[in-house]
Amino acid sequence: MSLSLHAAAVTDIGHVRTNNEDCAYAGRRLIAVADGIGGMPAGELASAMVIKAIAWLDEAPPAADPIGALRESIVAANEQIRAAAAADQSQDGMGTTITALLLAGDQAGLVHVGDSRGYLLRGGELTQLTKDDTFVQSLVDQGVLTVAEARVHPRRSIVTQAIQGQEFRATESLLPVRPGDRFMLCSDGLSDVVQDDEIHAVLVGCPDPQNCAARLVRAALDAGATDNVTVVVADVRMDPTPSS
């Protein structure tokens, strides 16, 4: 069985920011969202660097170890970011989140650092695949905050790790994949302002990935969107069998 992704990405600067520090990739086997940190132009440079570092995997032969392939490329991007910050003081502190999924046969590797999220819609049920690397998520884990309180906490955007030229510990998972699955990756510009039940409704009700991603971005804009908003929607499809 040969599977591929039918994917689309949509991004918007939002209502407040003057530049877009998000970067995304939507391919046949790779999808990714990166959200830059460190202020302009460093944040957008860092997010572009990590996406560029992994984009080649979409055209490369299918990886026997998709997690390892993603990890190696992200580590290389981390070193590039370290070198860029060391060479230019104006880029000191630059970094980026990364959430990337690489399809390999009937499974996919998912690598996550930061607070850009990954979701899976399967059989009408929406599952969040990632946990935010944030200060408020640590408080939720400790029982100090509820999920609802975390959503409006003034420090909810503080990430506890990123691809920033320093050591990081990515969350990695190998996922079984089947035709009909729908993956959605997003920057926190969506997840901070649009509730999961609304995200679920859009993912279920909008068959086309491009239109679906656009509707999710529009939902964030309608909710105020003080941050950049980026969404990737990808449907898993079975490739047609070549005729003999």
C-alpha cells in the first residue's frame, strides 16, 4: 500500500504584527509548521531555516526511520541557527518552534519542539498529538492551572524550549497512518484563540484541505488574531496503482 499526503498551507500576519515569523511546508510526504521567536527579522529567519533544513525529505527516497531523518535535519538547522546568531549580534536569541510530520509507508514520524501543535482527525474524532513546551503547560501538568485558565494566562506564550542553537529535547512519536486520516498542524496563533471544538467542526465539515486551512485561519482572524496564524491540513490518500 502506497500512501501520500494531499496537503495545503495557509498563513496570515494577523491583526497586530508587522511581520510574519511563521513558516510552513505542505508536501506529498512532509508537512511542517515553524513559529519564529526573537523578534524581526531574526524570528522569521530562524523559522525559514528549519523549514529549509527539512524540506528536502519530501523529495528524498522514503526514510526507513522517519523520526531519525527529521531529527538529523532539525539538529543541523539548530547548528545553523547557533552559527548565525554568533555571527550577527542582531540575531542573538533567534529561534523557532517546529512541528513536523514525515510519512513513510503506512506510518509517520512526528517531531515536536515548542508550542506549534499537531492534531489527528480519524473517524470523526480529533486527537491532539503534541503537548506544548510552555510555562503554562507545566503549570497544567502540576495541577496549578486548569486547561481553561491556561488559555487566558498572560504568560501562555512563553515557550520552555525551542530550536535556538542550544540543546533541546524533542518529543518524538511514530504513528500508524491509514487512508482517510487528516492531520492538522498549526502555530499558536490558531490554538490560542480558537477552541478545539471549533477546530474539530471545521476539520470535519470542510472536505478540501486548502479551503479547510483557510477557514481555520479565518476563524482565528475573526477571534482577534493578535499573532501570526499558520495552518497546514493534510489528508492521507492511497496512491492509485499504476496500470500494467
